Amino acid sequence: MTGTDTLPVVHVGTIVEMTSPPTRSPEQREAAREKAAEARRLRAEIKDRLKMGLLNFEELMAEADSNEIVGKMKVLAALESLPRLGKVKARRTMDEVGIAASRRLRGLGHSQRAQLLARFTTDA
């Protein structure tokens, strides 16, 4: 199939034409794999820095504003990486603040962000 081929899709009694995904060259696929691997490596490094206490939550949020890769980190993964905050407390916190499990750092609303910062910002 080429990038212009269409596939029929049935929607409750109607047929809609849907285009197939674009065809990528082997070089483009390799570049995408490398980019994804780098993003996963950076997010893992951020989680490790959070666990060790080298990065606090306020710094993480500032980094999420300026770095697209960090901004795409899930809130749940970030909270679970904080010292003394495990999976149960992280999920409970998200429920209390009203954050969906699939929400990413850059996708937080103003109120959600403010509540998390109030809970996890330390006065040092």
C-alpha cells in the first residue's frame, strides 16, 4: 500500500474512507526509534533523580514547562518516583486532586498543578 491507499471503515451503517498511515523509509523508522529511545532514557533519568532527591517536584514542573520530553511524562510516574511516596499514595493523591491516571505533566490544569505544588514543594 502507498500513502494514498484508502481502507474502508464501517461506522454504524455508513462506510467512511480512511487513509492508511504514511509509508516511512528505513532511515526514518530508525531515526524515530532513536528519538523514542532517547526520550525514554531522559524520562528514566528524571525519575531516578526524583527518587534520589536530586530533583524536587517544583524543579520537575519547571523542567516540564521548558522540555517537551519531560512534559510528556505521566503525572503518576512522576509521583511514584518521589521519595516516601509509593504507588498507593500516588494514586490516592491523584484521586484527591482529580487527575486522571493517563494525564501528563504538561496536561495538568492550573488548579491541579497548584494543588500538587502545594503538597510536594518543600521549603528548604
